[in-house]
Amino acid sequence: MPLAVPGLPGLPPDLAGPVAVQLAKPVRDLPRADALPGGCRYEPKWDGYRLVVVRDGSGTRLWSKQGRDLTERFPDVAAAARAQLPAGTVLDGEVVVWNGERLDFGLLQRRMVTPLSRMAAQAAAHPASYVAFDLLAAGGDDTRARPLRTRRARLEELAARWAPPMQLSPVTADPEEARGWAADLRPLGVEGLVAKGAATRYAGGRREWLKVKSWETTEVLAGGVIGTLERPGQLVAGRYRDGELVVVGRTSPLPPAAAAELAAVLTPAGPDHPWPDRIGTGRFGGGRLSVPLTRVGPGVVVEVSADAALQAGVFRHPLRFVRVRPDLRPEDVPPAD
């Protein structure tokens, strides 16, 4: 039975939805334990959609970071929140979809394009999970002005009676434990860590949290470049999937030294190179705008640094060029999943 509070006062208008969420700014290194007011609290950075759950006296709505109502896209999460949260509760967290033992952003995106008439079947086949990490209201009381440590304590009390798909994101004040999480959880698709000040309020719309991506090196093939063979500006990375060379990502703009190192080993593509003459400037090589693509012979192996965000074997975020690997052959490169 859904939990309810008779006579509960209504939520503040800006918590009834959509809700302005607090944001994080990227940093290169994990902040020290004393870097933020009250000391840092570290949490995993989940690879999903930011989602605010608003449970009021009449039901439950799910709001995206952009202010879009996603309740009908995640009926499984909405039903669980309605059953397990008292009225007057507002949560901030992330909705994710697991595929085996790894987060699958592609299955999450499928929720956004599946016809609503088929959403129940999609949710049954690939159920979503909601990972909560902040409490914005409890019992109709706005908690955003209270320090994080207080909000977290109340969130833990609330979560003690939850069952999947409602979950509580772990938190630690120990930077070494946080680093261990980043390493251990990376194969599962967790992108990195977020640091928050234990004494800080919840500041919707402001970037006062800090996020650090979890990176590791891997190998790709030089399948093309943005620019020329002599002066490559970006590397377009390839891997083989079922014998076909496919685009799996691109690097951020190459520094001069990296461009020179790459140019020294690139060769023109043969007539059987499968890629087009132009590539989109958006994520995954899509988008309305496109730029010329210089195809190259896919015999050069390049080591790149990548974060954990993958979709169907494609890196969702820009890669970082590390070095050319003349000691490796194309067959040594992992295949595209």
C-alpha cells in the first residue's frame, strides 16, 4: 500500500516539479578530504539520466534535469516510488538500466524512443533502477537549506525500508575508499566520482559539486582524421565489429606534438575503406552539421585514454590521445561490442 500522510501540507511550488538540480563542475583530480566546507563526501558518478522524484499527496512524477516529465518513460520507477515513499518526499538521483553486470546507456536511451504503448513490455524486459543520492523534501518539509550531512542522514532513514528498484547511492568521507570505488566499479560502467561538501546546502542550478572522471587507457585503430594526413586535428577511432571497421569515437583536439607523432605514421586509405567522406560533429558522429573526414589506412594502433561511458561499444565522450603503439597489430585491438 502507498504510504500517505493525512493533511500533509503541499510542497513548495519550486519542488512540485520541474525542479532545478544542483550541478557539478569537472576537475582533473579527486579533491582532498578537506577541499569543501565540512569535508568532502564522495559518491560514485552513475552513467544514467538525472531524475528528480516528486511524491506528493496525489501521486508521483519523475522530472529530468532539463525539466521534462519522464513519468511515462519509467513506469517501473514511478510505481516503486509511489509504493515506497511517503507523500511529501522529493529525491534527487540517477535512473540507470543494468544489462547483466554493466550499466547500459543504450537501453536507457531506448526508453526515450519506445512508443508508450510498448513501454510496459520494455520495462519488463529491461527494468530500470533508481539510485538516490539526495533528499530535497521530507514530509512536505523543504530540506534544501540544511547541510548535506543532515539531508543524507534523513535519506538513509528513509531508504532503510526500500526494495529494488529503489536504491541508495553509497557515500564515503575517505578519499582512498573513494578511489577504490572508482577502480572497482569502472568495469560496471560507473563513470567516476562526485565530491560534495558535508556542510553545504542544496543549491539548485549551481555548479558547486565537483566531479572527476575515471579514465583508463585502451587501444583503437586510426581509421580517419579530421584535418589532413600531414596535419591531423582529431583522430577518428575505429574498431572491428564482425569483420567491419566501425567508428567508436574521436579524440579531443590533438596537441601539436601528438599531431606530429600521428602524422608520421598515417597512410592514405585504400578504395575499400568503408567510412564516408564526411562525419557529423555531434555525439557518435551524428548531428546536423558535418565536416570532411580524411580516411586513413586502418593499420595504425593508437593508445587512448577513455572514460567508462560506452554505448554499444562506442565511446560517448571524447578520447584523449596517449601515443602511437607500433608494437601492436590491428588484431591486438579489442573488438567493438
